Amino acid sequence: MVVAGVIFTTIDIALLVKEWKALNPTKETVKAVIEEISEELHQYSQLLSKLETIRTCQFFCGTFHSIPIVGTSPFAVEALLSLCHLQFEKVHKIYGTNTLDLHEEGEAPTYQTVLSIIRSYDLCVGHGVLESLEELLATCSSSSASGERAPAQKDAGNKNLVEPVISLNTVKFPVSDDPVRVPAFDSEVLNINKSIIDEFLSHEGYPSFAALSHYLSGTTIMEDYHCPLPGNIVHTINHVSIAYSKYCGYLNANKFEYIVTLHNLKQLAIYYLKQEISNCKRAGITDDDDEGLGNSSPEEEVLSSSSSCEPINDTVEILLNHKSFIDPVAVAILQKNSEQQATFQNTFTTVCNHFSHLQFKLPVWALDLNVALVKDASEQQQRPH
């Protein structure tokens, strides 16, 4: 909006100057031009200041009553704030129509639903924050049921206000003498391959991965399933990139966004694998295929005509751009130490590559799974009934 204002105001000034040249300028005209240019420079200065604040900010923060809600993306914070205020339609608007079912269709959202989501998604960080939230939402729920006004919160005129945070000290976190152990990375990044493959096989009614494993020895999918990331990265995520924070008592909007976006990513990946295996079946691919159809192999035919990965890439881009798989407070603490900062950055880059490479992994997984499923079906037919 500020940029648009700059453009249109500049046009106004140009027209004013043109009129000035065409006529004998009066003192009022000169004064008006100077005032307009001064205002323009002030707006431009504000724009630069906002851009610099966003560039240097560590994360974004909103507040639900007295409880901070933090995230590396303003959209994540706004979504969780909207959820807490029962504005579920805003959550769907931010994340699209594939958002997890937040409540039964046709039923009005309730504070009990909000509490259930926050508890099941494990969004609370710190001592006593869940208990405080339970008490607060119970009060809101009672007030709503009795027709009374819910407890007022500060800045009620803009209850979804989200602001950039330059320093941890500027956020009114409850401070604890007993530091809280906060992992910088969501541990689920270690299980993304496994969960996609397991959920696909279960969704399609195929044998489990364990049942197919003896057909998959030495394959790409076997390696990706059991060893998705290097051992040192796994160790860092589980044991090294851990912050011990005195800043506790907040809701992690990143985790909410990660769970919702990961759900969407899994659904897209499952659909993609289903389409790819269907292509494999149409191409007649088995482990015995050593000659191609025409001048290319069946595998090349399938890979060259693979279903579009664009929706998957778009979803991965959200995860990476928003850094949804990290805890912003833990990262802000770790980055105070240069050695921990370097370790975190190396791990962060590896995890980003792990997600980015998913588009290249899926077609290969489909080929490996297809071969295993063909072998399993053949063995099932040969067994005496």
C-alpha cells in the first residue's frame, strides 16, 4: 500500500509541476509542491524503515490475551490467532481448502475445539502455559454460553495484530527460573519419507512396507525410508540444536502451520504416487523389463510423462519460505552463539534440501514400489490356497 501511494503521489506531483510550468506559479503552488514532496519523502522513509525491520526481525508475534503467539511467518501467527478467536474461516483462507478438518461440518466452532487442537498438536511451549490456556478458554466458553462478553484483552481494537520482533527482550514472555528444553527443529522432519510411504500403502490397501521390504533390498526407497538424512544431521536435530529457554509460556504458530501444511503435502504426495504406479502398470513395468518400448525403457516412458509435481513444489516452498519446521524462540537463542549458529545453519540447509528433493524422489519410489507390488502379487498367486 505504501509503495502504491509512492507511485500515485509521484504522478500527482508530476501533474502539479506540469501545471506550474504552464502557468505563472504562485506562492501557494510552490508551497503545495514542497509539502507534497516532503510528505512523499516521509512515506518513503517509513517504507524503508518497515522493510529494514522485517529484514532484521527474528520472528513475528501476536498475543491472545496474555499469551504470546510466535512464528517466523506473519501468516502462521495470524492463522493461529484466528483459530483462538474462533475465526476458522480465516484459517481456511490462509491455508486453502485442504486445511485439516478443524471442526464438524455444520457445527459452530467452539473454544473447546480450539483447546483440543492446541493440545493434540502440542503447540504450547513452557511451564503452565497449557493450564493457563485451559482456564482462559474455559472462561471464554462460559461467557459465550451465558451470552456474556468474553474477557477483554489488550489491544481489543485489533485482536489479530501481528508485529515483527527484533529482540526476545521486546516480547512479554513469562520468564522462568527453570529453563525449558526447546528443540530448534520439529522432529517430524526425520519421518517425512516414512510417513508418506506408510500412509500411501495404507490408503491404497497395499501390504505394509515391512511386508514388501524383502523385495526392496538395495533400492532408493529402502534407503530413503530408513536413512532419510545423514547420521550427523539426525544427531544434531535430536541432541545438539536444543535451546534451554527462560522465555516460556507461548504458542508455537510454526508448529500449527507445519502440521497443516505437512498434511496437505502428504495428500498431494499420496495422489502423486497413486498416479505414478498407475502409469507403471499401464506401461507394464516389472523387474524383468530390460528392453524399452521403442528407443526408451518403460521407466523412461513413465518418468518422462510423470504427473506434475508443481502442487507439491508449491507446498514445499511454503514450508521452506516460512521456515515452518523450526521453533523461532529456540533459533533466536541458538543464534546468539556463533558455533551453535553455524551448526544450526548447516542443519537447516540440509533439511531444506531434504524437502526440495522430494519431487525427484517420488517418481523413483513409485518405480521401486511397483516392482515390489508386482513381485508380491505374483507370489500370492503362486501360493496354494
